[in-house]
Amino acid sequence: MVRPATATRERILPAAFARFARYGFRRTSMEDIAAEAGVSRAALYLQFRNKEAIFRSLSQQLHDEALARATAALAGTAPLAERLRAGLEAKSLRFVEIAYGSAHGAELLDESNRLCGALAAETARRFLAVLTRVFRQAAAAGEIDLASAGLTAAGAAELFAGAVAGLKGAGVTVDAYRRRLASLATVFVAGLAPPRPGRKRSAGARRGAPSPA
């Protein structure tokens, strides 16, 4: 059975998200969140001491859910480019929608950097570990050739994640972001394709580039 405290938090966080998206962080009060959630101010303060704590808990929930969805997408059986696209969409699309699809996106992004920077960094670190495992497994299966590109699995993961970060920016739309992500995944995997029979290996590989790690 779900405990009442948990049930109250499960009402508060979606309500807070709705208020923040509709009015922004600064214009949302604890009273607004209590009204949106249909709970008393006393019940709200039993769970969270201020709206900053609510924002951090909401951010934690969003990051955890995104990472779980991304990990599941990357573990599928589709070709690597498709799994990369699906995994990155699962991880980042909700945040792109919030940051660039809301009238208060810039403010929410600023507050996220202020209140949740360490959380975002930890999620990025965990996601890099997942990506590294995916690239290592793809190399072992012969789907890509990291050595010919002079990359380790960890290096490929870091390079890909860095390239994805560059797809965001002022004025980007969700549809544009999805198109860019699909194109990046396709081009990135094509660049790591195993050499065709008779094709010369790169100079880096001939010199003994690092093996997948």
C-alpha cells in the first residue's frame, strides 16, 4: 500500500511542474503549488520546506526517469544509429521541450543550473557510462570499428555526448532538435563503420590506435 506521505508527494510534484511551466519559478509560490495539488499548506510544508526543495525533487525525478528510459532504449536490438537516436531522445527531449518550448523556459533553465547543477552533472556521468558500454558492445559485435577511428569506447561516448550538446541552442524547436539528433546519430555511426574488404586502415590505426575500452 502506498503511504499517505508518498501519495502527497506524488500529487505535489506534477502540480509544481504545471505551475512552474505556466507561470515560471519566481512567480510561483508555495500557496500556488498547494492549491494546484489540492493539499493544504500544512501538508505541503510537511513534505518540502520551500519551493527550491520542490524544484530539486522534481528535477531529480525528471533526470531519473529520463536516464531509465534512455538506458532501456539503448539496450534494444535495433541498429546502433537508431538506438543512439532513441536513447538520446529519451534522455533529453523532455528537457528540450521544457527549456525551449515554454514561455518560461529560459528562467527554468537558469534555476536548474543554479539549484540542480550537481544533479545534472551526476546524470551526465551515469549516462556516459551507459554510452560507453553501448559503444564497447557494438565494437565487440563488429558493428563499428573504434580502433580505425583512433577511439576507445569511452572516447566515442564522450565525443558523441559532446556533439549532442551542441545541437541545443536559442531558438531551437523540438522538431528541429529531433531531426538534428537523427542526422548526428546516422553520421556518427557511419564514420565508425568497419572498413570494407580491401579498404586501407587509417594512419592512426596503423600506428596502433587504442583498442576499445
